[in-house]
Amino acid sequence: MRNGSLYTILREFTGDSALQLTNETLGGVEIPFEIVESDPGRPGRVPLYCYRPLTGSFIRERLGLLATLPSYAAASRALAEADGIERYLTLRGESHIPAAGRERADAALRCFLARVFEERSEFGLDDGRFEVAYEELEHAVYEGRCVTTVIVPLLGVALAPDATEVPLGDGLALVPGDALKDAPTEAVWGAGGVDARSQEPHVLLVLTATQERTARVPIAQARSRFRRVLTAMRLFERGGYALGPNVWTRSDEGAWRAIAFGSTGRPRFITLIAASQEDELRAFCNLIARRMPTGGEVAWALGRYEMGCERFAPFEALTDYLLALRALLEPEGPSSGRLAQRLAVICAQPPDRTALAERTAHAISLERAVVAGLAPAGPGVDKLVEELAEHLRALLRDVLCGHLDEDLRTVADDLLQTAAAGLR
């Protein structure tokens, strides 16, 4: 087996399909059949005939019904992203190969189910038949190629207890470490390895890519995509996320090889991604990948925000967050003294704007202590910095999602002008 994730996804879909198709037959729907000669080509014998179930036609007519199964979406995505599906469809005798990836995936799922249940009048899942059908699919898809897997721990995040995989698209997925077969112990449990198993296993960010066997491992691509997911996570939900210091890679089912990744900070607490958030997270990661800024104030502010996220203590990140907010809201420079008011008018309701402006002004007054390397001035400062970071996160998220115009200074000044007119 070259692709354990694809195997697991297809097995779950096949099991669900078996139950659904069984319910159809128990409900009185009959499987069509044809009459064929059971022993053709033997001269001098009286021909014998038998009934052969047309399970392929039966499945084809119910593909829309099977598409409503919970496991269908993951199976369709997995095959749509796999190279070589055209070879498999040709092998299964398909005369028309759909051009669209989703339609090719549906055709492949139909052919795969027809192969598993070929010439059967009952739809119980037979392990032997599934293994044969999967081996045939995998051989066709990966002929002359290999599946390269690159993983890195995504620290500071937890998935729903029953989650086995959260696909993010284009070969990326979040997987609980103990659900990934043969994953390196250090990747799953941290530097403590086996001795650290009293804690929860890490969530792994997994990139699966199909490539020529002679091609180099796509480490640079993996690092870029892992960093992009980390950025999306930091914008998606309040948290203290980081990537582990090493990535691991392997080809097919070969040995894992560790490669240094570099520090991206350390997690401050664990944020749970509930099952109800999985679709939203997947859509958000794809949106951020498409709309990631490459230049201008928003890109610069996002970079400073991430620098702040990677500081070891919240107070150390104060200057990063203030610089990012000034780039977005105070292009005239700190001497204008407009940052606190502009942030408050966008991020707070009218009754709370004065309080937020005062807290922002207090944060600005503490900046010199950071520059001078002094200790935090009094209790509650870390909480103040985290509050500032949360407002910055909300601004960046809303701009990248298109909910706010990226010219936040004009947005804020228009709101201030409207509020002043309302007081007259």
C-alpha cells in the first residue's frame, strides 16, 4: 500500500456504500441481471445459462444517492486530487474520460464500487475483494510514480475526539498523530517520545504528493504550504499556534527522514477545532491561500503580526503589534496620535470605544519599556497585549476576507466623522 490515507478514505466510503446499497435491496429494489452462457466454447455440450447481476448498472443509477453519504466528500476529494485517474478509468473500460476533476472522481468511485461488488447480488463488504480492487486502483494511479508524504506537528491545536482526518485540499490534511500509521514517535509525542505518552498526541499537518520516483522531495513546497496553513490558523481562531522544529518525509511506505524546519514560536495553549468548524476551516485556508497579500501595508502588517505570534512572551510582542496597527491605521506616524481612536471606532461598539481607546493608549505608553528592555509595568500587561493582538487579528482577517476595505484609515475616519455628526 502506497497511500494509507487514500486506502482509509476509500474503505470508509465503500463500507458506507455497502450499507446504503443493502438498504436499497431490502427495500424491494431489484438488481438488474443478464443471462449468459456459463460454459461457452465447449463443443458437444448442451449450453447452460446463468443469471449475472449487473451491479455496475445498479450502482451507476444510485451514484447520486451515494453522494449524500458523509464519507463521500472525502473520497471524491482524494480521487480528484490524485494523478493517474485517467489510467484507472481506461483500465476499467471507460470510453469517456471526464475533463473536470470532480466528474473524473465520481466516475472512478463508481468504477471502484462496481469492481468491489462485481457480479454480486449482495453488498456486504468483503475484505478480500476490497483489497484486490484497491491494489488495482493504486497500481494504475501510481504506476512509475511514488507517493511522497511530508509531515510536521501543528502545535497548539486539537481536533474533535472522533476526527481521523480533516482534509484542507490539494493534498493537505490535519491528522491526529496516533491516527497516522507508522508516524515517527517524536512527531506524534514530542521530544520525550514514548516517555511523553501521558500527554495528548500532536496534530500533524500532512502533505501528500504524487511524483516521479526520480524527482526530489518537495521540501521547499511543503515548507511554504505549511507556513501558509499556520498563517490561516492564526487568523481563523484565537490561539497560540506553532509548527514543530522538524519535518519528516518518506516515499511510499519507506523509512521516515527528519529535516530541520526552524522555529515558529511555541504554543501558549490548546485551541480545539470542533467537528462543526471543519468545513469552515477548510474554506478559510483555501481563501487565505488565494488572497494572501504579496506587498503593501496589509502584507507588511500581517508579517509583523506573525512575528508577534512567534515571540516567547506576549509582552515581547507589543512592539510588533503596534507597528502592524500603525501600518494599517496610522500611516501619518505615531506623532499624529490617531491610532487609539481609529482602532476603537472600528473594533468596539459605541459604548465601549472610550475604554478601548484608553487601553490602546496605555499599551502605546508601555512601548518604551519594551524597547529599553524593562520589565512589564505592573500586572495585567500580558492580557492587554493579547487583547491588542486579538483586535489586530480581527482587522487582518476581515480585510483578507473582503469584509473590510484595506484602506482602514479611511474606514476609521469615516466612522469617526459619522459618530461626531450624530452627537451634534
